Amino acid sequence: MTAAALLAVAVAAAPAGQAEFDYATMPDEPGRPRVILAPRDSPQATLSVTFDVGSYDEEGIPGLTRLAQHAMLEANPRVPYEKLVTALYRANATLQLDTGQRECGFRLTAPRDEFERLADQLTSLVLAPRIDGGRLAAAAERTRLDQREPDRPGSVLVLLTSTIASDPRYANDTYGDPDQIDMISVEQVRAHVARWMVPGNATVVFAGGFSPATATRMLRRFRGGARHAPEPLALDLPIDSSIGAASETHFIAYPFLLARPRDPAALRVLAALLQTRLERQARAAGVGYSPVVFPWHSRWANLLVVRFSVSAGGEAVAASLLKDEIAAIREGRVSDEELEQHRRFVLEQLRVVDRTPADLAAILSAGDGTGWYGPGLAGALAGLTRADFFASASRWLADSSRVHILFSRNAPARILVSPPTAIGRRR
Amino acid sequence: MTVSLRFVPVVLGAVLLTVSPARAQVHVEQLADGMDLIVAPAQDAPLGSFRYVVRSGSGDDPGGKGGLAHLLEHLLLQDRPGPVADLWAAVRRSGALLNAYTSSDATTFSLDAPSRSLLPLAEQLISVVTNPPLDAVRISTELGVVNAEQEFYSGEGSILALVDAALFPSTPGGILGTAASRSHIELPDLVAHFNTFYATTNTALVFVGDVTPEAARQAVDRAVRLPPALPSERRAPTRWTPAVPVDQRVLAPLTVAAFGYMLDAGDAAACEPLASALGLRLALNLEVREPLVSAVRTRCLRMHGHDLLLAFAYTRSSDASDLPNVLKGKFADLVARPLTPGEIDVIDHRLRAAYSVLRFDPQALADRLAERAARPREPEEPLDPGPVTATRLNPRQLRDAATRSFTGQRRILLYFSPFEGA
């Protein structure tokens, strides 16, 4: 795309981007990042840069992706690392590194007044990196020290997919092996970056209080590399497995396909409704604290995920109510009032997400034109009929396509693992 | 419901609360029944927040019945037919979030909602909390819920709970209590606790959003179901004596060091700038120049009426046994090595940046005001909503505060490691 065309898109995006759930994308062009702009009236802005590469793609060099991410920041003369850390601290900004199985990313959130300067630095570092071999040891040391924060939602998904996927590459540790990080050479890092962590394999999202014209100008500088779209997660369904653990947690997942225009709305309502019902029943029975249900939508996996941790002594009751509640929704045993409550709940919560730059960037970075997010959402929710909802819900909640992993005190210890615990929900 | 020890993120340091250039003033008044009302109006804000603060938490649990305040907090919002179920249904319909937290000092009911729903939902919540049908609650099932909470509760909150337990070993059983202490709690205990500590004079209501003080006052008038408390019922705060110094090594799957000091009573206002200064030096030294940790965060905490400044350092290194000493050295460095002009600029700018965002964040501002409202105070002492301006950093005052507070007698260390401890 020419500079003029990019600017034209950006200018067009500015007013449209203010509309609820709206965003603008640049036409795809080989060698250019996929670009999503969602300007909002916000005191903060977020820049998310995601590459379609993760621990799955490391070809026997564990921790290569994570190390490459650290090297982009610490072994990269474009911006001295100490200067970057000081600038982030001064602005009260945050920079988060995420490393998954099929993607890795950088997410910067900063006050509006500071954002564009920091975004300019970050895009230079990660979309046009120059890896300095002399500084790689420092980056390796940081990678070796990385302490995974417990209970991050990403950890749940990594655990789930590494358990259910037949392809062993999904079991690669996303942070690598601390004892092997030092053995990775600068040539290996450079080769990994040159193949995978290139503008052409990146998705860049700007969300919140920023200027689309400035963002577009910023991105015009970067070009190169090819897109490596990850193939969808292959599962041999249904999956039913028990794994020995210190406490009891059910993980249930249903693959979903967004086949109808109202499916993105229906799926969110389904997740909210199932969570409410599970929580109410678990609390009424005194067997659970805070079940979590959420749709995981990415470019390589689409799963409705349920995580239900059970107190000691409540195992049988919990298993029964879990089955009953899922069946109730699958079979349409839900009142109109309940459905309406959750339709409204989803709409209002989406509005909160739409006004929160970090959350908005996270949701848009998985965008792929399926209508998962966009201005049509409000209408899709408003027009979601009972028949529409249950047609989709019964399709998604079929037992034949279910994944059920039970981490149980009573199961044999097939692998040593502790299921992650609380995520977010606090009451 | 999560145990949430009171902490004030460092980013909220030295913020302006009474006067805001872009938004209206924070309004503070005491209502006729003794309740404190705090309103931070933000005209046209799409979202709003409400906090119902009871200045009593696990610190007031009776001996042998640890976990009572937390269990009561659960029971007040236990979903059962009637007003509580109506509240939950209205919350869901409005796309709002309702939650509750118990700390050592306070019990807080928290509502975040679209602006148009804030006042009606706050009214419903107030009337539920001030008129609970305690005789209808199901204690045994809620005990099961709390058991699950205790079993699966983890993360930084549990580190803070251990800090609390180490500093105040005389408090009965921590915030959640134990399964044994909870099993001794009966309905009359809950009723007695409610009648004693949920009095209007022990309560503050915080509104942030598109709400005027007048509208908030009217909503409160309509909703409160408690009788006004008598002046004689105003409670003086319980004074707890911390067991400093603390030096505990805990065997754990992760390596985390929590190191810091209990601040001198007169130095609480210096905590946030101190935390910012310390955070900068720790980040540059332990993350950049000589990497020892994957992350280090500084926090100002308030426990049982005492202000603490703690640094939390995380690492996957198997050779981190020197981490407590390194942290100790960096704290001492704030006394020995004055802040440079460059550091002062960074810290000043950071605090102002934090404030500039806070003004637009009803939830964070409500939490901040609720934390201030929850602080124990003498019966005749007026409520102080906090600092009023992003005051300019005074390096001399910070150094003096550090000199007074960073002493061996005030030191706190909890070191979690897979390699040492009990």
C-alpha cells in the first residue's frame, strides 16, 4: 500500500473509529503487518504487536521465542534497554511480553500524552530489530530468570492445549528450559527473528487515545518477511481424561465454529449464562468458589473453556451439577428472563471492553474477519432470538465434540501437574 | 470473596483528590445518622463505581472464630430468593459487576456499573447490606464455598496474607480463618458482629461517576435500613501491635522475596514517593544492570492501621539466596545516596502521569477513596479523603523519612524459596 493510501485509510478511520465496537483495518499487503486501528476518547492507549510464532515453532531449541523477545528489547541498539525501562517508568507505562504456543507479543499501555513517543520506540525495536550478539547474554539471563506469574489466563490455555493436543510440539514450555537458554546462539536467534518475527508476520493493533494518522505514519517504515498463518489446532474428539493432582479441577472445552452472523453474540451469551448458572449452583451446593467460563478465540484455536475447581468432599456433587447445567443449556431449559439478563450483561460488558484500551487491543489482536468483534455486535445481540441462541448452543455443546480433563485427587498421577487456580473472579 | 489486604498501588502516589482540574471536587460529608458520604462527581462519565465500606474486618473476629467477618460478607450477598436475588438479577441485567472484599481493617462491597444503573443498583445494595435477613442464610453451604476459596486461593494475595499473619500473630486466624475456627461460628455470632460493627457510624459510602452529592444523598436516604447510631456507639479503632522485626523463610514452589519496613507513623504520606524512588532503583539495578529478578514491584500497604513499604521480587534463579540482602542494600541506599535530579524528574513525572489517568478511572478512584474511608480513626476525627495535590517531591523529606523508618527494629522479610525455609 502506498503512503498516501495508508494515510487515506487512517484519516477515514478516525471518525469511524469513535463508533462503538468499530475499528479500521488496512488492506492486507505482503510484507506489511496486519494493522488494526481502534481510536477512542481515552486517557490511555495500547499498542499490541503480535507475531504468529511461539514455542510450537522452535524446532528443538526450547525457549528460542522467549529469548528472541527479550533480545529485541535488551540486545537491540535501536533503543538502549536502560533508556527504554526508564522512559516506561517515567510515563507510568506498562510493557508486557506474552509468549504462547503459536503466538508471541508485546503490549504497551501508556497515558495518551506519552504514548506515541513510546510506541515509536517499541515499533522500532520489534518491527526492525538489530540483534546485538554482544548483549545477547544479558537477554539470555533475563529469560533464564523469568518467573511465570501464577494464575495468568494464558497459563490455563497453555496447560489445556498441551494436555489435549496430539502434536507434541504443543507441549513445548513457552518459557523454555532455564538450563538450556545459555546454549542458544545469536545466529539461531537472528534466524528465528528473520523467519518469524517480521513485519509481514505481525498483527499490530492501536487502541484508545492515539492519532490514527500518526500510527499509520509510524507503521509505514516497516516491511519485510512473509506471513505464516498457523494451522488450526487438531483434536481427536471427544477427549476424556483424568490426571492425578493435589486438588480437583474440571477443564471442559468445546471447539466452536462461527458459522452464522449472530454466532459471536450467541457464544458470548452462552459463556456468561453458563458461568452464572454454574456459579449459582456451585455456591448453593457449597462445593465451589468461582467457576470460570470464557470463549478463547485465536487464529489457531477456538474453544469455549470451562474451569471449575471443586472443594474437598464436593467431587460427586460438582460432577453432577456440571453435567446438568451444560445439559440444561444444550436442551433449551433456560427462561426468557435469564436469556435476556445475559444478553444485556454481555452488551454492557463489551462496552466496558470497548473503552479499555488494553482489553480492546487484546481482543482485536485475535481478529480475523470472522465478525468476532465489530460494530455489528450490538445489532447481533439485540436481534439474537431464543431460537438462534439455542440452535447455536446445542451445536456447540454436543458431547461428541467435548474435551474433558479432570485433575483429580483420585486419579493416578499420569503427569506431575497442579491445575491453575483463580483467574480474575474474586467474590 | 477474596481476601484483599489493603494496598495502595504505588502509581496512585501523591494524587490529587479534593480538587481535580478536569472533574468536579470530591465531596465529603457526615450524614445525620453518622455515615460518611464521599462523592467524586464525573459528569458524563459512562461508568460509575460505588463502595460500601464497613470499618471492620478480620481484626475484629472473636477469639476462636477466625473468619467470621469474611463469612458474614459472603452471607450478606448469598444468592437466595428475595431482595438479594433481585439485586443479583438487576446487576446482571445492567452489565454491572458486584463483588466484596474483607481485609484486616475493613469489609467493602463493591459495585461497578454503567452510569445510568449506578444509583438504582447502589440503592438496592445498600438496602440489602443494611437489612439482611440473617436468619434465612445458609451457613453450612457458605462454609463449603469458603473452603473452596481457601483451597484454590493463591497469588500475591496469599503472600500478603502471610505478611499479615507474620506481623500480627495475635489476630485470630487470619482473614479466612481455618476450617476449625469457621466451624465454631454460629448465627448468634454473626448477628452480634453485624449489630456491633455494621453500625451507621462505622460505615462510609463512596460514589464516583455521573452522580451529584444531592442525588447520592437522596439515594442513601431511601435505601438505608439501619437505625441511626448514637454518638456513644462510635467505636474507637482497635490498636494492634505489630511483631516487628520479622524474618521468616518459607519453603515454597516459587522464589519470591517480600522485604521492607513498617513506616514511622508520621511518614505515611512519604510512602508513595518513597515506593516510586525505590521502584526506579530496583528496576534499573535488579532487572537491567545486574539481572537478578524477573520482576520487582514496590507497594504501600496498610495493615491493622500501620503503614508498610514492601518490595516484592520474583525470580526463577536457583541462586537467589542473596536476594534479601540485595533488597536490604537498596533500601539502605535511599538513605545513603540522595536522589539525583534525573531520578527526581522520573519519579515526579511518574506520579503525575498516574494521577492524570486516575481522574478518568472511576473504579480506581473509588478504590482509592474507599481505602482512605476504611482507615481506623478516632470517634471525633473527620474523614480525610487523602492528599489533595500531586505534590512536588521533596528529596530531603523522603530521605528523612527513610532514615527514621528503615531501621532494624522495623524490618520485615518473608523469603519464599524452594531451597530453604520451613
